[in-house]
Amino acid sequence: MKKIFCLSLLLIGFVFISCSSSNNNNDNEGLFINVGPEPKTIDPILNIAADASVYIVHAFEGLASKDKNGLITAGAAESWDISEDGLTYIFHLRTNGKWSDGSPLTANDFVYSWQRAVDPKTASEYSYQFEPVKNAMAINSGKMELNTLGIKAIDDYTLEVTLEKPTAYFLELTAFPTFYPVKKDIIEQYGETWTMKPETYIGNGPYVMIERNIDNNIVMTKNTNYWNYSSLVPEKITFVLMDNATASVAGIKEGSLHFSDRVPAQDIDTLRAEGLLKLVNRLGTYYYAVNLTNEALKDDRVRKALSLAIDRNYIVDNIVKAGTPAGAFVPYGAPDVNGDFREVGGDYISVKAEDYQKNIEEAKRLMAEAGYANGEGFPVLQFLVDSNREIPTFEAVQQMWKEHLGVDSTISQQEWAVFLQTLYTDKNYQIGRSGWTADYNDPMTFLGMFLSYSPQNHALFTNKEYDSLLQTAMNTIDQTVRMDAMHKAEKIFMDNDVIIPLYFYATPTLISPKLKDIVFDSLAMHKFFYAYIEK
């Protein structure tokens, strides 16, 4: 099956290159962008994947948005007022805000959309992000009615939002896709299929879908009904849906592709020397998910040993050739009261090259203490993965586990949509590759994933003190109190070895030398609103 899968990807890549070549893409045909394969969904409220978020931010816009420097600015709302206690926000929507079909965008559209997001029937995996909004979690757990959510349309262009508690990062949330508006009449008429056709994928953002070709591409053009239409540069953006790094390189070199974050790791140095590759910083962490309820992994000593046995410097320097070895969960770049959260918190696993041998010795001791000296009696671990490009990293880890701990493991590869289902919904796995890119610039976006009630808690981690500390951090806008609580929570998280962090992201990205003015986003939701091909 693996050989067939690989050959299929190559075939898809060659078809793409062939078609592109025959079409002789030129500057007049717009931009050709590749950020991943066919997405599981492009419904703003249901999406959990960074690549699909790129399509969504082009078609939709939240109350707030982000400028070219990543700072919060006006979006669908032209301004807002915040009460002194930080509990009430009054958003003033633009009177010229419209849906892409020309109908007016109103405050009631946000009321419907936010209610849909927290409705337990919707089963949004990002519903927990609405926790700051009054009654959101009670509604999501079925204890209160939808109409009790803390959002109210005062009139067509005035929206009142009431929070449960002051939330320092609330405006950041309103710029994230889960908080975007969706069109009630479209969803009620077409249900789950509304995202599949241009005539029903109606948004309020700068671009509008004109083609949706499954496993091939998503084509968008300027939305003439967008309030800031005059600022948009590319007339047309074609998002090429593929996961073939070899085809991406060929496409960039021949000019049929302008941007791709699918890069052959073995070619990174060469591509960088050729001026075709840039390391794009991301506020994110690549890690291995661990199922804490699995019989083989229940013992914390085993999880810690598996983590310590990994040479993170080798992986960063020789395999992924990007990023920074991770000795904790929250990456560099997240703010603290003064400075950087990671720099203040330090490492929980030493990633110094000179300490690796000590890590191995400690890992061996822990496995022996757990009753598995030299791996004797320990079951074969199954590693869940979705993509060929992830396999070389795990093969290195696989060898480290075998050599240092005597632990055997196998690889189980699944198609992307099935992989997400297995990891996040069914949670039927032992260890799987995973990663998290921040939803907003605050440590909470990482630590909040593993609250006991979070749908993102694929580890099934439950710790009352951890939950309590994060509640403290979510109940105040006092940054000193917040950061202290989150540092303590992260220590509990890392002491329990809930995940195995490998490295902090810097994404190798193929970019045509002709492509200019991309708005790079630390959350990986890159914008091509102002991008152009240099003549």
C-alpha cells in the first residue's frame, strides 16, 4: 500500500507539472499557491488545519483583522469600544460591509455564526475558543440555550459582546477564522455541502471562490463587494491542492507555481543556495502526540524515557533542516510580562548537544525502573503518520528508540482526513505526529489545547490543578498573574510528559524570486492580498 501511495503522489505531481506546462502559466493568470492537499473542510467554524485557514482568510473576514505587521486592526468592524471592566465590547460594523453575493453583512450574521460555533450539534473542535464569551461553554455542554450566548445585535451595524471574564487576547480571537461570519440562509439550505461549490461558498472577505475542483485546486478572484476592494492586488489566486514536494520544486523552477510550503528536506540546502527557499518563522511546535490512556504508555516513566532518547539537534540539523530543538511546549515568540515566555520559562528537557548522552542514560534508567530494561517485555509501538515527508523524521526516532531503549516501533500511514479523524476525534492511536500553530499570540493558545474538556485534547490528559491554573490565567487581564499561572501549568504539563516536543517551527518555503509582497503570518495564515509577480 505504501508503494502505491507514493506512486500515486508522484503521478499527481507529474500531471500537475504537465498541465501547468501545457498551459504556460504567465503573470496574467494570477498567482499559483500551494499550501497543502485537499482540505478536510473550508468551513471557518469546523476547520482545524493551518493550510485550510489560508483559503478561509482570503474568503472571509472577522470583526478584527491583522495588518501587514501582524497587529490587530479594523476588519468587518470599523471600530469598537471596551468597557472599563473589560467585560463588554461594542463593535461598530462597516455600513458598506457586504457578502460576496452583494447582500448586506449585518450584526445578526455574527450572532448566528457564533451561536452555530458553540452549538453542541455543530460539534466544532474549536468551540472551546469561545470560552471567554458569556455562557459559551454552558451552551456547548448542553446546559443552556443558544440565545443566552453573550452576543447581541443592537441594530444592523452595532454588535454587543459580553464576556464571562476579562480576556487579554479577545480581539486576537475575533481575527481568527472560528469567529468569522457565515451566511445563515446558505447553510440552512445546503447543509454540510455549502463549502463545495462557488455559488454557495459565500464569504465577506477580499476574495471570492470561482472554482472548486476536488483534489486539484481552489480558484479565487477579487471580491468586488469587499469594502477595501481597491487595496487588493492579484486579480486571481489559484490554490493548487497537492502534497508532492518534488512536483512543488519543479513547479517553482518552471514558473507554473509561485509559492509552496511542500519542500523535499534533502534539497533544502541546495534550494536555499539557489535563492528559491526561505525559512518562514511560525509560532508553533512540532511534537509527537501520546495517548495517555494506552496501556503501553500509561506509565509516565516510559513517556519520559521515549522523549529523552530523542536527539533533537540531529533531527533539526540533518533531517528537517529548519526550526529550533524544543525542550518545552510553548515556542519562542509568545509574549511574557517582560520578554519572551520561552526564554523566561526555560527548557524542561535539555536540548544542549553536550547533554544528550546524559538524557540517554536517564532514559535507560527510567525504562528499567518501569520494568522494561533494554526494552524487554515492552510491546511494539505503532506510530501514526499522514504524509511521506514525515516518515524520515520518525525513522530517525525509531532508530534512536531501538538503539538506546530496545523499543521496537512500526509506522501506520493514513490519508490526511482519516488521520485527523483518528487523532482528534476517535483518539484511537498510540503515538502520532502532530503540531500546533498558534491561533493568537499568547501562550494560552498552546496550553489551552489540553484542558481536560478541550476537543483538541488528543492525549486525554486530565489534571485538576492544570485546569485551575489556566482558569486563573483566563479570568484576569493582569499579565503578571496570567503568565505566572501559565508557567506553573506548563510545568505540570511537561512533568507529566503529555506530549513529546521535537522542535519549534520555521517552515522551509519555496518562493519564486518574482513573487513579491506576501504577508507572512506567524500563525501560518499567510495572505496574498497584496502579492504580485515582478515583471
